[in-house]
Amino acid sequence: MTPPAVEARSLSRSFGARAALSDVTFSVTRGEIFALLGPNGGGKTTLFRILATLLPPGAGSFSIDGLDPAAAGRDVRRRLGVVFQAPSLDKKLTVTENLVLQGALYSLSGPSFSVRIRELLATFRLEDRAGDLVETLSGGLARRVEIVKALLHAPPVLLLDEPSTGLDPGARRDLVGLFGSLARAGTAVLLTTHLFEEAEAAHRVGILDRGRLLALDTPAALKATLGGDVVAVEAKDETGAPALAAAIGSHFGAEAGRITVVGPTVRVERPAAHTFVPRLVEAFPGAFKSVTLGAPSLEDVFIARTGRRFREADAAESGNSAP
């Protein structure tokens, strides 16, 4: 059997007393887009650095294309294409000069390498920018060059850390489309992200928070675990959400579905919620500042698993990020 392109087995890592990763296990197959979704400080970058062989795990193990990096580090690195969150291009060189310099690190040169550069530039719609200085490129175009640079040696696994950070929505959509093309060609694409729309485009999503993998499945399957639509009710009194949640539960009983409190908001998860909203408003006239109804999202999954909104987790964790 073909081994997984990436396999993590009970990976853990601590920085002092802080556990950045705790017993993380998953695998990624060839031709799959796998997104690690989580807030800042949740462990994504620590995991990325371990898989990129830049940081040893504290416990557990991982393999790339069936190879153990502890025993075959050089071979593992040749199977990886890595795109870091921070730009790694030389702005004073042209696109082609950056690629030639990267190729030299892998002993790539000659006519066949020139053909490889031209093919990748064409695939990523960059052929007309080959002679341009990197400093003249937009953020989206520069990100494409970063990915071409990572693919020059034809690695079976592409790792990307927050690849669309700072990009406008159009450039972000283009990037997601490129990931799809790479996966269809057989590349395993593993990316970290805190953007729900980016995770939605993945074949599978792992939700990582406070160093733990809380959920792992397709986006559709994760959202299906909520069991219905989501009604979000914001109480008029910002401190009154717990009392309001208790009152809704008492009035409707089991019919109300799953009720949770997140800050000033009471969330009700239940099937056919559109028929429930009018009755909810009628039962508690004047008690709400707002009522919204929506299909479940990956953010709703995160809230259900953690009891926090994503932006609240970002604010809480960003000051405690692991190195």
C-alpha cells in the first residue's frame, strides 16, 4: 500500500510549562488538500515547523511519504515544498532570478530546469512577469512565485503556513483554485489557516486549538455534527445571556435543541430553525437586541467545540504564541 504523504502520530511539544501541541494525530494522502484551522497561538505554526523539520517534536513521531525524518532527514526534505508565512523572496531580484537561485540549492540547472521554470510559470499564470523585479509584484502574484519556488524540485508534499495572509479576496480565491489544481495533479497540500473560507475549500479540516486537535473530518461532515441550523440571539442586557438561555430551555424544553451561551449571545442549534424563530420571538417579546438565523458554519463548529468565538480565541491566544 502507498504510505500517507504526511502522517503525524501523537505529536506533542512544549515550550517551558506551556504545551503548544498535545497528542496530535492525523494523516494526509496524495492528492488531498488538508487544512489545519485554528486561532493564533493554537499550535498551527508549531506543528508546521515540526513537519517542515525545523523543530523536533517533544514526543510522538511523523513521517513524510513513509520516511522517518530522524533516519532520513535529507530524503524527507527533498520530498517537501515549504511556503512560510513570512515572504522569502529577494525583492531586488527578478522572478526568474529568484527561481534560479532556489534551484541551485537543489542542484537544479541546465535546459531541463529552464523548461521546468517556464512550465511552472505558465501553470501559475506568471510567464509574463518572469523578468519583473519581485518588488513590483502585488501580494497575490508574489505568493504565486513563492509556491512556484517551493515546487521547483517536484515535491510530493506542499506545506503552507497561512498562505493567504494579507491577500485581497480575489487573490485568495485564485490561490485556493491553484491548490485544487495541485491536488488534482497528485500533490498533497497541507496548509495552516485561520480563515474559514480557505478551510471550506479543503477536502478535510482539522480544528486545532490550545495545542489539541478537537475535530477532524470533511467540512460538510463537521458542520453536520451540529444537527441543524443555528439561531443566534443577542440579549438586550449584555450580562443577561445565561438567564435568557435558561428561560428558553425552560419554556421550550427538549424542543429548543442544543443551547449554548457565548458571551452576550445565546445560540440555539436545531433542525428547521426557521419555524422556531417566530415562536421564540413571540415567547420573549422585547428581550432580544437581535436574532439571526443561518446554516451551520465551520465557525459554529469551533464554537460548539470550544465555547468561544474564533476572534475571542485569537485575542486570548495571540499573546501566548509559541516560538
